[in-house]
Amino acid sequence: MLLLITTFLVTLVTTAYLYVKYVFSYWKRRGLPFVQPTLPYGGFGPVFRKEKGFSQHLHDLYRSSDAPILGIFASIRPALLIRDPKVIRDILIKDFQHFWHRGFHYDESVDPLAGNLFSQSGDKWREMRTKLSPAFTSGKLKAMFETIVECGKPLEKHLKKLAAKNKEVEVRDIFARFTTNVIASVAFGIEIDCFENPDDEFKKYAWRFFEPKFKHVIRFNLSFFSPFLMKLFKVRFADKDVEEFMKDTIKKNLDYREKNSISRKDFFQLLVQVRNTGNVVDDGADWTTKATNDPKSMSLDDIAAQAYDFFIAGYESSSTTMSFCLYELCRDPETKDKAYEEIVNVLQKHDGHLSYESLSEMKYLDNCIDETLRLHPPFEFISRECTKDYRVADTNVVIENGTPIFISVTGPHYDSKYYTEPERFNPDRFKDDLNVNKNSQTMPFLSFGDGPRNCIAARLGKIQSKIGVCLLLKKFSFELGEQHINKPLILNPMSGVRAPISGIKLKVQPR
């Protein structure tokens, strides 16, 4: 019996060793340059050891090689890091039908909030994208503009109090409260004030997703490295109590609007329209939608999932962009003054009124936002999963079905092949026609992704960011806090988005 057990264990260990050795030779057998893997982390040892964040590690891998396509291993899963802008565009746009899956693995039958546009794939994603795309036309954004501006009033009031104290302020926290107010209003249809009520219940549950906790890191890593374990242990996209709160908030607001025939020009109203009619109304049409007994195009879970996804995508991306934009402007007072002068001049032409049209005329401020997004993209990588065997153009490389694909956003953004002095904040690099330059092979810009699975609310996110920066610059003067003078920002490796460990503290004074 002892001999049998020993023989079995030796056979098991030997088989496992040979299997792993065979898997780790995957890219060598295909003739691709690759990063030498180790057990059990594959090519992501520094990430698992908490030495680096996931995005920073991908950026370092990008810089470690000149290969257009680099083989890596996500634990024992063969994966690819795509470096060449042409191949990136082919994957994201031209040959999208081979890469429509983001690579995140969640089970919406276990976790309804995972049934959102970001996580969905295949026909479900395509159908939902088609339904929601009309919600972000120029007409809809223009209609929602005043709602966002109204959320700026508590922001200005709060800054006025802080400026009177002549103290440094943590702008990341300030902008996080502003974007929470905005998205609570626009996406959930509720009015809150995170400045007057910092312990607001909505804020408490909504911010939970971004807490740099160990369980969130595990959840994130499992979604990439071990989808099987995600399914086996039914790992959730959002905590159960967060799901219950979001669904309850949605149901109460939905019932109130339908019973009272309430119409409000916000994203939530458009979700109600899709639920009841299957479509978003045309630009300029009446937004009112009354309750009917007809079959519903979206369930309560669907609406909650899309609204929560809207919060996750818009909250952190916009607050991060605004914070880093002010930080970079303070590092370059000449650029800051130029942005301020444009704001003053444009508003004077419009009798001091901040409108959709006046904001659109602030071209230099737009360039400042774009340059901030290049230097400090909130989400620093793009992921896809090959859904059908694909031969890379002009090569013999075949990407097999199921292979994870990673693209470092900061890699090309900080590459001197594409940007002169890439680490310098220079809004003028975007002064030409953005549609000609951006996302090209000569000037890759990936902060919102690209192709059919790009950020559906990218324009709304930029509008929100421009409004926030505009409102503050026109009334307040900012300077770097003491901790930032001649000192670089150190990013938090545990954060899922770009975030400095010590925050961003600026001195503020009224103009």
C-alpha cells in the first residue's frame, strides 16, 4: 500500500511538472519572444508579491522589449502583450469580431450587477450597446448639461470655505465628492450632497468598489488568471449588500417616476425609456415615459447593473482626470494662466454663462484634459480575449481562441517613438485636429479604449471633467502643496486605478 501511494504521488508530481513545463514552452514553440515565467505566478510575480501594481507591471513589460507582440503568462495561461499600434488597432477595431470579449469573467446569474455593459459579451453585449448608444448623442449630452452644472454649485461653495482657511486641500477627495454628486443625479436620479453630508449612504456603498482592500485585489486577479475558480467559488463582481442597496435605490426611483409621470433629463430617464419602449427617444423629443403593462425591454436588474457600471466607469475616471489636470497645471503656471484666460474670455462672450456651447469653445482646456488623459489615464490597460483563432496580419503568428490579450495604455503614451518628451505635460501636442491624430499609428491615444468596445460615455466623461476644472479655475487660484514641490508622485500599487499614495494636495485661494 505504501508503495502504491508513493508511486501515485510521484506519478502525479511528475505529470504536473511535465504539464507545466509544456505549457511554459507555449510561446517558444510558436517562435515568439516571451517573458520567462515562474510558478505559480507566470509572468506576474511582482504583482502577486505586491511589489508593483498590475498596470505598472504591464508598462514595465512594454518597456522591456521592442517586440511588437510579446508572449507572457497569466499564471499558467499563455497570454499576449500587444505593443505595436497597428496590431492594437486591428484587434480593437478592424478585426474586432475575433476579440469581442474583454476577458473579465463574472456570472450575472449569481451576481446581477455583473450583467453590465462592461462585463457582458457576445449577443447580450451587442444588444445592450445598441440600446444605450443613443443615450450619449450630442443632443442628449446637451440636455443633461445643466444637471451637471447644478452639481457644481456645492463644489464651488465647499471650495470657497476651504479657500478662506488658507489651507492645502486634497483635490482627489473634493473631485470624488463632485463626481459622486453628478453620477448619483444623472445615473440614479437622486439628489445628494457629499460635501455637506460626507457620510451619505449612497456615497458609502458606491465607493466600496474602489477601496484598496485585499479581497478586491483577489477578485480582480482571479477574473484574469483563473476564470475556473471565479465560477467554482461564485466570486462576485460587487458585494451582496452593495447589490441590494443599488437595486433598492433604482426600484424606489423607478416606481416614483412611473407612478407620478415624472420626467427628468438624465441618464436614468433614458434607462426608463429603454425599459418601457425598447428605445431611447430622438433628440428634441419629450423625455416623459409613463408606466405600461407591456413587456419590459429591461429588467430591474438590468437597469441597476447599467447604472452601477455607469458609476464605476464615470466616478473614478473623471475625478482622477480633474485632479491630475489641476496638479499638472500647477506644475506649469504659464499653462495654467493660459487655460484660465481662455475660460474668462469665452465666458465673457457668453455673458458669463457656462453652457454646452461655451464649454465647447474652450479648445485649450480640452487639450489640457486630453494631455492629462495621456499622462495619467485613469485605467492604464486594456484587456481582450480572443474568441476565434486569429492570424496577425503580415505574420505567421496565430492567436488561439481563449488567449488573453493585454494592452498597456501608458506604454505607447510614454513612448518617445510617438510623443516628443513624453513625460512632459504639453497640451499643445493636441492642438491639431484630434480625429486625425488620435488613435493613429503615429500618435496612439488609448485612454478611452477604441473600437466597438470603447468607453460608451467618453464624451460625457470629458464634459464632466471640463466643467469641474472650469468651475474651479475661474473662481480660485491653485498652487502645488509643499509635499509636491520638486517631488514626484508615488502611485499606489494596490489601487485599481491611477492614484498617488499621498494624494494630491494643492494650495487654494479665491481670485
